[in-house]
Amino acid sequence: MSNLILLNPEIILACAGLLILLAGAFIGESRAKLLFHLGTISAAAVLGMVVTQAVMAAYGNGTMWVLDPAAQLFKFIILLATVFTLLLSVNYHAIQPRHVGTYTALVLWASCGMMFLSGAMDLIYLLISLELISISCFILTGFEQKNPRSAEGAIKYFLMGGLSTAVTIYGISLFYGATGTTNLFNYVSSVDLHFNDPAYIMGMLFILVGFGFKISMVPFHFWAPDAYEGAPTPITAYLSVASKLAALGAMMRIFASVIPHYAISSTLVIAVLAALTMTVGNLTALFQTNVKRLLAYSSIAQAGYMLIGLVVADPIGRESVFFYALAYLVTNMGAFAVAMVVAGKTGSYELDAYDGLARRSLGLSIVMVMFLLSLAGIPPLVGFVGKFYLFASAVNSHTYLWLAVLGVVNSVVSVYYYMNIARRMFFSESKDVSAVETDIYTAGVIFVTSAATLLMGLLPETFMRIVKGCVSFHS
Amino acid sequence: MSLLSLIVVTPLIGALLILAIPGTRTKLIQGVALVFSALTLLLTGYLYAAFDKTVVLMQFVEKLSWIPAFNINYCVGVDGLSVALVTLTGLLTMLAIIYSFNITVRIKEFFFWFLLLEVGMLGVFVALDFFLFYVFWELTLVPMYFLIGVWGGPKKEYAAIKFFLFTLFGSLLMLLGILALYFNSMPHTFDMMELIKQGSLLPRAMQIWIFLALYVGFAIKIPAFPFHTWLPLAHVEAPTGVSVILAGVMLKMGTYGIMRFSFPALPEATKWFMPFLIVIAIINIVYGAFCAMAQKDLKKMVAYSSVNHMGYCMLGMTAMSGIGWNGAVLQMITHGLITGSLFFLVGVIYDRAHTRDIDAFGGLAAKFPVYAGLMIIQVMASLGLPGLAGFVGEFLCFLGAFNVWPYYVAVGTIGILVTAAFFLRMIEKVFLGPFNEKWAALKDIGFREMVAIVPLVLLTVIIGVWPKFCLDLIDPTITYLVGMIK
């Protein structure tokens, strides 16, 4: 049974993208912002649908896809990130009015791909969703036509992305050669047959590379800083949150549930990659002078922390990744929103644009400090609870205690560069002392994300319950 | 809402209120800060009065469910170990706020961070749930970072981040230790009292690992050798009021944590660690004293004397007996009073002369009799003159430790000698001898400064003459705690 009905949200979102693209051709440039609103509304409406599905517990399996609590959690995260991204885009200067329709449609389609990805139970289906995300995101990254950095980032992203797709496809073909299927439903019943088949294990590792690229896992992270720096800032936020978390969700499904990494003896590989990801990300971030690059490396490091939960892979490990995904969503989105506001006023993404910001806009500075502290994992903010959860899973596993210790050392390193921004805002002086104003859309995003950062940190119980309810992948 | 929650929440309300006042209304901001810190002090005073000295268990306990998913509760309570520290925190914060009325830049932010800091410190001393303890512990970090970094001296930024990184490293290791305890308890819990009951059942090797993880967190705060390097820097760069809090309260969080939790919960590890702790204590005492002797900067000298005095405190802890532990707790309190007031006094002279160089002064006693009098009383208390508070604590620490570690204690007495030497040399250079005419225009200590300092001096004398009123409070709990380990 194909059970296409389970894909209704994705289908509606894709159609909305098409309609908006079409509408873009008929709406005058002066009223182009309307298209952002349409995009936001459709994403929000689909978000509502997903939540309704979750409330009604409308779970089920399709031929190649599945709708389970985990998929729904990640769809929720993706759509929320999409709404935030489109709201941030409304007053972003570098998007030309005549391209608003294309831009909005591409964002919706990329989100659509991510939603497919989060429920993928077939490797071909998974590949197509990855491609839908990649192609949309390549174009979005290069959207600032007048900015050579944007083109550079897009090209790098494209080349590395193409390579990683090729590797993934090769991995899938090896998998198919070894098992005779690409479908993970069929596969589950014959899991023991292939336990020690080298072609199959190679295939899985190549597929891991494809994911590694998407979540910017070291050593497949080289595209990230350039693409993040070049892309329009709302897209940077989108790449670092939605794209990363969607891929992480699918990775959790495959490597922590369907074909657990410990069953193919590759736990140590992932553990070492997790260790490398957080360490390299943090150490490189120390030397950045551009805030977008800094946040890019910081988000590489954040991916490394989240991989701890994947390595542990027991229920607590999975819960911790899911919780951290929520935490990372609100925190990183907020940090990029503030970065965008500051750059909108000063015209620069360099760190010295933050000098004396506390004198200019105390509220904005305090909120930014909150986001940074949350990323660093300082209580009582949500990032702390997330890290607490991740470290708890590692401590509980005993075997991976060393990852928790490394995570601790990394957190200390990360505080140095996060607080460097705080230092500039509060301790340094700037020549320009005019206030930094925030437009209503961005202010809305900042308000919601900062409130969530604080409240989810103080009262995490509700979200922990949600996350606990979501750990079960398809039965 | 119980009394303890009220104590913790009062400064928080003050902080939020300050955030709502426009930055230009400086008098109002100062007023609000003063009122809320005074209110907190009154409540802690009431706590002190209402505290039943004969009960050894936790009093004023309040327990609310917070994060049931991890069995985390909002749980607060005090016993003889913490009640005096809570009162000390209330007192020192209010006095430091009064002293800090001389801050002229970014007043709103200053008092906001200051009251937030008080929330964290009070929370640490009343928390009975380890998760809550950790949250409060970390809550002290960020305000302190900004207080040093914005209003500090020339090297403030370096001092602030060094403080932050050191402390965070320790506290995150502590977090791992806490998590290990959590997962090894059955049913999983963060409740300190429950963990203390279950901790002793853990295998010895695990106890040792957990003890070390917690110890690093606490030792950095104390600061115990070799983790002390952040302290002189942070103290010297911090503004006066903040130095007072740093020395007077925050250092005690480390020793408090060890006595509250590490010792009773992990007895096997404690026994294993004692030979190391005594060595560290002696290094702190002797090395701290010699470092202080080498300083030309008054404030740095007092800062190193803190390293030395916290060494006495650890020395008392190594005794593992009622006498030594009473001494350690008393030493925490008297060090808060004495060193706190010494930082105030150093601040007074620095505000006037804009230098803290010991050699730059001379003969100040004749010109500034009140100032010199207060300073000499507190210095004498700090070097352990009988009749003043410092003596009682130090004496009990040495007395307790002598039973167990006679040779180490003998070495430790060098520290007392050196302490006396550098303090007396400082008095000689600054207050005696020919008057340096360069300072003829300076004024003697003012009213605001007197208000901040005199209560501490009075308490120093009172505790020195009649230590019983403090020891009565501590002793029953300490006897109970010592009994748990033996």
C-alpha cells in the first residue's frame, strides 16, 4: 500500500512553492514582499498540519516512507526554521524584488526535501530528497548576485555537494549489490544475513559520508564556512539549522535505529568523527574574525556535540539528540538573526562591528549574550539542558565517557570565542553610538527565539516529555 | 514560598526592577539596589534568628518538582554549615553595594549584575539538589565576568576571561561527576541528601574518580594550588566591591562544596585523598604567604593572603575531626569578614591616591588615624592575633590537624610567620615612618566607606572575643557530618 496520504504536508508545501513561483511572475516588484508572506503562511499552515497529524497520532508506513513520531518532530523543526528564515528574509536587502518568488519557492522546496528526508525508508527516496535539498540550497547560497563571495560559496558548496552525492550513490549501489534491495523496510527483516559483508559495510560508510557532508561533519566540512559566509544571512541560518538538523534526523533513523552502527561495527568510526568534528570546529572558530564564519565553525562544533548522542544510540542518546536539536534550532536561529540586524546597521559581518554594542542597544546585546551562552552551554539556558542531556547519555554509557570529557574541554574552548563577541559588545567602545534598530519581522524572530531559549532552559520538562515520546522510530 | 526561596528571589526581583529603570536615574537605581540587598540581609538575619541550633538536620526545607524526567527537584534547605554563609553573603553583598555607590559609569548594568550575582551565591549555599546547585553555581559566573570585565582595572578583559574559563572548566568536570553520581544511584536522583546516603556504597575506584571530578570544580573556586593562578589577577583587576564578594563569598563556595558533599558522600575517596589534600593545604599556606610577601601592590598582597588563608581552611578540613572542621567553617566566615574588609580598606586608599604601591606611602597613621586604626585591627586579625576573629579559626584548624598530621602542621607554621612578617612590614611602610608629603591633600575615610567597613570590624572583634555565638551554630552539624564519615 502506497499510503500517499501520509505525504500530504510535503505535497501541499511543494504545490505552495509552485504557486508562489507562478505568482511571482504576476506580482509587481513594489509588492514583492507579499510573496514572503505567502511563503510564511504556507509553511505555517503545513506546520499546523504536521502538529495536527502528531496530535491525532496519524502514524503509518508507506512503500518508501514512514510517518512516525521522530519524523514528525524533525518536520516540526524544519518547518519552524522555514518560517523563521522567511521572516528574516522579508527585509533582507540583498534579495532583489523580482527574484522574491524564486527565492521563496526554493526555500519551500528545500524544506519539502528535508521533510521527505526525515521520513525516508528507502535509499533511492533518500537520495532524491537529499538532491532536492542540495540543488535548492546551491541556488539559494548564490542568491546575492552582486556579491562575489556568494558565488564563490555557492560554487564550493556545489562542487563538494556533487562529490558527496557521487559517493553516496556509490554507497547505495554497494548496499544494493550486497543486499539486493534499497528498501529499508525489507531490509529490516533480513538484518542478520549481511552482518559481516564487507561490501555492505563499505556501502553504509559511503552513505555516512553523504550525511557527513550535510551536517558538516569533519572532514567533510570544508564547504560550510565559505557557503555560510557567502550566502544571504537568512539562508545561512537556514543551512545551519534546517538542513543540518534534517540530515541529522535521517542519520539518527538509519544509523541509530534501522541499521544501528554498532551492528556494523562502525561505532568507533563515528565516535572518532564526532570527536574530530567538535574539536576541529571549536579550534578553528577561535581564529575567526567574521561573525558568519565564526558561527559556521561553531555550528560544525555543535554538530559534533550532537553526534555524541548518535554514538551512544540508546534511548537516552536519541532523546538527547532530539532535545539538542530543539535547543539548537532556537538558539542558532536567534544568533543569526542578531548578526543580521547588526550587519544591517553597520554593513559589516566583521567582529569589530560589535564593539560597544551594549551602549547602542542594550537589549539586543543582552539577547545576543543569551544566545551565545546558550550555545556555550551555560545554565539556565536551553543549550545547557541540551548539553547536560548529551553528556548524561555519554556518562550513562560508560564506554563513551571520553566523548563527554572531550565535550567538556571543547565547551571551555568554545566559551573563549563566544565570549569574545560578548567582550566586544560590553567592554569595547565604538565611534558610532547611534542605536541599532530592528525591523518588526526580525524583532519577532528574535523575541520568540530568545524567549524559547530562556523558558526551555528554565522549564525543560514539557519538551523532554515531547522528546521522550518521539524517540521511537517506526515499529 | 518558604523563607529560603524568598531570600533567593528578593535580589532577583531587585535585579529585574533595575533593568526596567532608565539608565539615567542613577540615584533611583542605587536606591533600589540598596533596598533589595538590605531586604535580603534582613531576611537572612531573620533566618539566622529563627534557625534552631540544636537540630543537626536540614531546616527550612522546601521541595518542589522541577524536571521530573530526570527526577530533578527544586530543593532548598540550610543546616549549621550553610546558615552562617548565607548570612555572610547577605551582609557582604549589602556592604559592597553601599561601597560601590562610587561607581560612576554604567551604573544600571553594574547593580543588575551585582544583584544577579547575589542570587547565584545564595542559591549555591541553600541548594540541596545537585542540579539546582550546579545551575546556581554557574549563575555566579556570568555576572562576575561582566563585573570584572566592564568596571575592572587595566588588564580587566584578560582577567575576566581567565576567571571564566578556569571556573567553567572546573564546573563542567563537576557536572560529569554529578552525572556519574546520578546514574549510579538507585533510583536515579540528584538529591544531595539521598546521594550522600548512597555514595558510600559505590566501589572505591569509582568514588575516587567522582571525588576528583568534583574536587577540580571546587578546588578552582577555593582556589587550591595549582589552580590558583586566576585569583590574583581577578582580584587585582576587579573593582573594590567585586573583589570583596570574590574573596568574601565566592572562594567559600569551593570549600563549602567539599564539606557539604564530597566528604560525607564519598568517604572511601576522602580517606584516599587526605594525604594529597594536606600537601595542597600546606603549599597553599606557605607558598601563598611567600607570594604575598613578594608583592609591592597592596591589593595583590591581600589576594595572595587569601590563598594562604584558604590553605588554613583546607588544613582544618584534613583533620577529619570536629575541632578541625569547626575551625574550617569558622575560618571561612572570619576570612570573609577580615579579607572582605581589607579589600574595602585597600579600595579606600586606592580611590584617593590612585596607586596601591606599598612603597609609595609612608606615615599615613599620623594623618589618617581612623583609617589606620581600622586597617591595623583588620591586619592583626588577618595575621592571627588572639582576641580577634582570625585567631580562633586558625587556631582550631591547626589544633585539629596537629592530631593527625603533626609534621605537616609544623611546616605550615612557617606560613603563619611569613604572614605576620608581610603584614607587619606593610604596616610599617604604609602607616609608620616619615609622612610622605605627596599625600598631604588626601582626606581621611568618609562616611560611606565607614558604613561599609565598620560592621565588619565590629564582627571581627566580637567573634574574636566571643566565638561561641558563631561556633554554637556550626558545631552540632559538624559533629553530625564528622560522625557520618567515621
